[in-house]
Amino acid sequence: RSAMDAARQVVNFSAGPAKLPRSVLLQAQKELVNYKGLGISVLEMSHRTSDFLKIINSAETLLRELLNIPENYKVIFLQGGGSGQFSAIPLNLIGLKERRCADYVVTGAWSAKAAKEAEKYAKVNIVHPKLGSYTKIPDTSSWNLNQDASYVYYCANETVHGVEFDFVPDVRGAVLVCDMSSNFLSKPVDVSKFGLIFAGAQKNAGCAGVVVVIVREDLLGFALKECPIVLDYKVQAGNGSLYNTPPCYSIYIMSLVLEWIKNNGGAAAMDKLSSIKSHMIYDIIDSSSGFYVCPVEKKSRSRMNIPFRIGNVNGDEALEKKFLDKAVELNMISLKGHRSVGGIRASLYNAVTIEDVQKLAAFMRSFMQMHQS
Ligand SMILES: *Cc1c(COP(=O)(O)O)cnc(C)c1O
């Protein structure tokens, strides 16, 4: 078998950077050296040319279309990743109110990091009793929102712990800020409920290097004076994300992914697929009589990242190693759980197909038959 055929059979369940649609990679390959007959690559194109403006404008137009983004929101493309936004958010928004405090909902590793970073610039209030483990969303009736908070922050999908919101929290008119890095474009979203949404591209919308920020216009212009200018939303929005050189190639790849999503039925179609794919795996877990164990409470389970243990609730590490080794033999890669939680994690982003998930499901069934006592 040729190397090309072998490569085609690899199923990538990585949590990020993650699988991209094959057609996107092939188009990028085709256009790499000679972009649309211009004789140069996007990699060597000035960001001030009309050709690049077409690319960045197309990315923005597609995003606006796919998420139905209202006109009073700016779409900006920044660097620094999702983690850069952990700083940019307090630096830009804490000045919205005098008290310089912010409300955080902490449901996993990523929102915990965001809250910790915000403490450098703000008084941080965790709105709910602290969780002993990240396996659920604390009941919203237990949330204690602070009237003086400049914004309320949460993470829509915790990539490491597999906890996902299936609702938009009601924050009674406060400015709602959301990290959608790992479930961006996996379902339609009512942008008008948010003050700001951000998403790093490398999970569900492209490759590493660019983070999308969707921010309501009236929230611009409150940056602290010590906010780095490249992270200042007002400056970047005012310059069409071109205050300085943007991550041109990552924006180009994102535009291809957005086009692929549009051609495949948009966010609503991704929503249906996500539901089907994640149920295929959760159904096996739930009918395995405890052979597979997902620690997350059912109603907060992520459709994007499915963490589970094998053998018992704490995981039989020898059995889990066997599972991972066998999976690699079968060309299913990156199923190892995050180093902080161990076990297995299957990430089922938009580009992961039903066939990919069927392959994993079949393997999980046969592995269980061989090893269940
Ligand atoms: C990956 C991830 C981040 C961090 O992204 P970087 O680009 O590595 O900084 C933040 N939030 C969530 C939910 C993520 O999945």
C-alpha cells in the first residue's frame, strides 16, 4: 500500500490542534505555491494588498453569515491564542465599571486559568461554591452575581474535562463573556446574548495562530492604559484587524474551513452531526456496565471532548495503555486524556466524520468484549 493510502486511513481524535477537513487541506495544498494564479503564496503576500483583504473579508463575511452576527458587533482576528484573551478580556473590559471586579464561572481547567490571569488586573469573584472536581456545571440557582462586576465570564466547553454548557446563562443584563474555543461553530448561537465571544481557531475552525473575537461595539474604548496595543480591541477593530501584521495564513485556512462549514449545511448541520457522533460514544459508555466510565454528569457532558476511564472509575492504567496502543495500531491517534486527568479523551470536532466515530465505536465494543470480566 502506498504511503498516501496509509495516511488517508489515520483517524485523528486530537483535542487541538485538531483534524481539518480533508478538502480544506487539499485546496490549501493546491493553492500553496501559486495562489489563484497570482504567482505567489498566501504565505508571502503583503497583508496590505487587495488580494489579502479579499481573504480576511471573506473570513469575516462567512463568520457573520454562519453565526448570524448582528451589525453592532465587531469581528476581529488576533494573535496570542485563547490564552491571550485571558489577559485581553480584563485589560479591555474591566474598565467598564468603576469597581474593577469581574464574575467568573469556573467549570474546568480553562476557565480556572482565565480567572487566575484576570486576578492580575481585576478583583475576581467566583460566582458559585468552588467545585471539588470538574464534572458538572454548578446549578445556576447557586450563582451569586455581583452587581458591580464589569462582566460575567464562562467557558462554553471545557476541552480538558469534557464539561459543556447546553444553555446560555441568564446574567440579568450583565455583560456576558464566553470562551467558545472548543465548541465554536458546532451549533448555532444567539450572539446578541453576549458582550463578547472568543475562539482560538485550532480546535474547530482552522489551524493555530489566530483567535476570533466577536465583540459588541459599545464595549470598545474602555481598555486600561497599560493594555498592549496589539490586544486593544478598539485599535484592532478600528484597523480591520490590521493594526499590525495579522496571522495571514491562519486566517486564510480559517476562511477555507468556514466555506467548508457553509457548504456542509452551516452551524445547524454541525449541531445535528455533533449530537449523532457524541451519542455513538456515550451510548457505548453508558451501556458498558461500568467498563467505560465518563465522570461528567449527564446533562453537562461535552459533545466535543469525551473523557472516559477504562476498567473502573479511577481507571485501570494498564488496560488504558493497552487501549491506546491498540488504537494506534488501528490508526486511531491522539486518544490519550489530558496529562492532568489521565485516561482517554476522544475529541469529535466538526471535521471528524461519522465514519471516523463508527471506527472508534466498533473498536470500543470489541475491546470491551475482550477485556470485560
Ligand atoms: C485550547 C483552549 C484554550 C487555549 O488556547 P491557546 O490557543 O492554546 O492559548 C482556551 N480555552 C479553551 C476552551 C481551549 O480549548
